[in-house]
Amino acid sequence: MGWAVQIVGELLITAGLIVVLFVVWQLWWTNIAAGQAQSEAVQSMKDSFQHASPLPPPEEGKEGEPPVRQAPEHGGPIGIVYIPRFGEDYERPVIQGTGSDVLDTLGLGHYAHSAMPGQVGNFAVAGHRQTNGKVLDQIDKLVAGDKIYVQTADGFYTYTFRNNEIVLPSEVSAIAPVPGHPGQEPKDRIMTLTSCNPRFGAQERIIAYAVMDGWQPNSAGPPAEIAHVVGKG
């Protein structure tokens, strides 16, 4: 009987160590690995923006409207997101798609059928909070009026945070062209950030909404608030 208890005890200790190692891997190593991959993706995009071909002149009657590029294939780069509220050096890549191959390594994933930066509709992205780079770890800290900047090959799109809400995972209307109103024709340029809630769980989703209020070409330089980050690398 004594040997059986000893074996069970050893198995429980081993199981406990495996659980601890898994937690360490999830909360530590995945952040390091993903953080490095995301930094490389950001630098690659910054380099490519310097040599990007300009878009053709806008159609008559559409002068002054922000340029909108076609969405890339799954896994293709879209741009870089800067959110000063998340830290003065915060910059993360936005990649096409929301599969684990994107979200677990490359940062923010763009919902494939949502709008692109600058487009009328809902530019919707997703990201992890506590693992795989923690790209949206502080999503609940956003304050009304905070700026969210998106840089693409064409320029900087400025969005202003409006509000957030908590929904169930099954509530997908948050990424509709008009958030919360599927089927309605969009008139505004919205950006939506989605992540898991609570911070160490996934029972809900936290959604942050922002409205676009400006655009400027790369040739004009970055907005002053993020100039020091854009110039890195």
C-alpha cells in the first residue's frame, strides 16, 4: 500500500510541475518569442514604406479622401498600430487574418471581411491580452479621446477612442460595418479592437471602438505624438 501512495504522490508532483511549466511557457516564453517576431515585422514594414509605390491620383470628386488599399492575402502585412496610452514606445504590426498563425505570433490580426484603414466601415482587429506578445493587454485602460494611429504604405490614419463594451464570444455584430447593427449601411470610418475578457480568461470579449478623424501622407511625417517611435529602427 505504501508504494502505491508513493507512486501516486510522485505522479501528482510531476503533474503539478507540468502545469507550472505550461503556465510559465504561456505567460513568459510566448511573449518573448512573439515580441521578437512582431518587432521584426514592424521594422520590415517601416523599411518597405520608404520604397512603396504611390497610389494613383484620386478619382474626380474624391480629392482629400484618405487612400484605401486592397486587403492583402492571408498573412500579408497591412500596417503598424501606435497607441500611446499603452506606452510611449508601443508599436505593433497588423497582419491580414485572425487565425492562430497570425494572432499567436505576429500581433494584431485584421478580420478579413472588415474595412481597411481609412475606408468607410469598420476596420476591425483582434489581439491577445496576456500571452503571445500581449498586444492588447491594456485595452481596458483606454480613455475617451485617446488616439490610435495606423501607419500604412500611404500614410498615417488617426482614430480617436470613443468607448468600450463587454460582450459574449458569440456576439459578432461588434465587427459589422456599423458595429452592433448588422446590415446597416456604414457612413463613418470606425476602428474596432477586440480581445479576451477578463484579463486572464476568455469567457467574454472586450471591444474598443474608435472613430477616424484625420489622415496625412507619409511625406508629411508622422503625427507629433508618435514621431519618436516611428523614427526608431
